[in-house]
Amino acid sequence: MREMRSDRLAAPFPPRRLRIERVRRSRVRQTSSVAVTVLLVVVATGPSDAAPPVNYDESKVPHYTLPDPLVCRDGTRITTPQQWRTKRRPEILELFRSEMYGRAPGRPPEMSFEVTGVGEAFGGRATRKLVTIHLASKHARVAIDVLLYVPRKRQGRVPAFVGLNFRGNHSISTDPEVPLCRSWMRPGPGVVDNRATEATRGVAASRWPVSTILDHGFALVTAYYGDIDPDYDDGFRNGVHALFPPPGGRRSPHDWGSIAAWAWGLSRIMDYLETDPDIDRRHVAVMGHSRLGKTALWAGANDERFALVISNDSGCGGAALSRREYGETVRRINTSFPHWFCDAFKRYNDRVQDLPFDQHMLIALIAPRPVYVASAVEDRWADPRGEFLAALHAEPVYRLFGKPGLGIDRWPPVDQPADSGFIGYHVRHGKHDVTAFDWRQYLKFAARHFAR
Ligand code: GCU
């Protein structure tokens, strides 16, 4: 039995439940003076578009109908991989580009790679490489510092994990030879005047088990996401956006936001990896957590050079279905992070049911390449169940290619990965984070797929 809830592909969208909700709310307003006071305070203090309370109640998830990944806008049903590749996949990609993440440019006019340092690390188990990607146009110059750890015990080229980090390359381990990141950084412990200090060296080490990754024969490649685009709303004037100012300075509602910029940066890192003699370019997995998990999925959807894609707790705008409106919603994400998506996405703030896609189709764009979606049971903001359902509903596209998907059709128990097919999934115990448990599954999944 497939999991049959309000996530049916073909069920009509019944507006009745929503009407009942509205009636209930207006009754509360009439009868409760507390509610009236709260309402007045909200009005008096400002936000005209106060979002409804966050929903964590499964019974309040609205009924919805998911668009069928295998039915084109003109009604054509896709029945062959060839049709998917030439017709439906480009159509879906273009819809995500124009309505959600925004359209990114191609390679920049000028790009060069500078190896600034090579040394030994991790007690001689790794070669550390420091590489700067220089990007330039006639409008701006941008430098992205890439850190690579390559296992020294190897025969020939090695497969790699590539992922952006939140706090600078120096934060992923205590390796003293990694230069302190000098780029703008969000406020946080050890960050002074938006710059990292030595106090932040190694602070993200628990999320990057470099030794274990090396022991499994993989290289680890990372860069600070703020080198690509600083994570604040500056009207898209800094970071890689500055390389490509829109004509006349006027952005279109479909121009790229920051997630698209970070994903574009991952592709530039892939450009470099294709030139690195130590890396097996056919076996590069892209991985990311949270907003960078959204980024990993979008990078993998756009750039088929990524042979495997991993989304760790990516939530709304990543692996979670938007139509469920559980935890973070489209309205909330567009309000808190107006620079992450293109402006056209804001049109769906209050009508997610009109989106011409949902996030199962983002996962489907990765087919037939292996993809792994991971959730954490306490990470309700990211809607763990909605992440599972998106993975489940991507399956028809994998089946079209003759590839097994999840191998299960119900949300699995906590800490029991479903990893036998081309779509991997787990919901682990604990909070929003990247843990040793998560990495154990990714290493196993990638080793199995890359061994083929
Ligand atoms: C916020 C945001 C999420 C995002 C997360 C993160 O919680 O609402 O969408 O995934 O930050 O990137 O850490």
C-alpha cells in the first residue's frame, strides 16, 4: 500500500476545509478579548502581512494535488526516458528557473584557477590543496577559495564529496594551515564586525568528519558560501551577482536569487575539479545542509556533472513539499529571506497550490542519478514527512529509467535508512544538524553507487 494521505497525485483540491478554518478563526476573534488584544498589538506594531501561526499539526495540512512529473503542460504523457530528457525535463527545469530559483547566467567571461598551497594534513593521511577560483567580467571580480583534502593512500583518481560551508573553510577542522576566511560573515560566536576570528577555527568540525571521509577513499572539497554570495539582501549588488548586472540595472522577476548563485558557484567548483588530476570527475557527489541543502539539490538539478546529490535537512525550498504548508512555508521563507529566490516566487506566497511544480519534481530532475534525502525527526520546521513524500513522488521518473527508487512507500521509523535503490532516505533522531549518523549513510550510499 502506498502512503495515501492528502498527498494523492490526482485528488481534487477541496476548498471546504480552508473555509472551515477561516470560520473558526473569525469566531475566536469575536469571543476572545485576548485574541482581540493580540490582533490590535500586531496591527499597532506594524507588519501588515503577519503570517498565520506555524502549523505543526498533521491534521491541518491542507488537501492538495501534486502536479504529475510525467505529464507535460500540454497534456502529453511521458512514457520514455528519451521524451523525459528532450521534453519534460527541460520544461520542468525552466519552470523552476523562471518561477522559483531564478535564471542564472552561463560561465563567466573570465575564469582561472590558482593553486595557492599544497601540503600534508590529518597526520599525513591527506594532501591539502588550497585553490582560488578567480572570476571576472568587465563589471567585477570575485574570488572563491576552495579547500580540498585528498586521501594520500590512493590508486589513481578518487571520488569526491563537494559541499559549501557556512562559517569559512577554516571552520571545518582544526587544521592550522587553512587560512582564516576574510569574507563577510553573518553575526555569530567568534565573528567580530562580520569577520571570522581564530576563535571560529574548527567550530563546524562535527559536521565535516574529514578523517572518516578520507578513510573511505573519498576527497572532500569545500568552499565558504559567502565567497560566492554574501547571505543578506543587498539588492543583488555583491557576490557573483555583481559579475552580471542586469541591463539598465533593472532586475527581472525571474533573475537569479542567492540559492541559484550558490548553486552556480558549485558548478564553477566542478569546472575546477574537472581539471584536477587527483579527482575522478565522473564520481563527484554534491552535498549540503539546510539552505545549502536546497542549494545542493538545485545544483544537482541544473548540472548533470554532479553524479550524486545529497540533501541534508533542506526543508522548505529544498526537499519538502511546498503544498503541505507544514513548518516553514513559502510565504515565511520569502519574507525572512527575500534574496534566496527570484521575485516571481513571491507571487505564490498565498497560493502554493498554483505552483506549476512541487519539490518532488526538483528531486525528479536529478533522475536517473542517485539522490539521498535526509531528515531529522525534531526538525519540524523543515517538515521531515514532507521531505519523505517529495522523495516518494519523484519515484515515477526513476522507474521510467528502470531504476528502483526508495523501496518503501511509508515514512520509515526513525534511524532506519531506506537506501537500497536510487533514492535514499532517512529520518534520524535529533535536531537540525549534520551528524556522524548522516555521514555514515552518505558514505555507504555513495560507495555503493560509485562502485558500479
Ligand atoms: C532558516 C530557514 C531555513 C533554512 C535554515 C538554514 O531556518 O528558515 O529555510 O534551511 O535557516 O539554512 O539554516
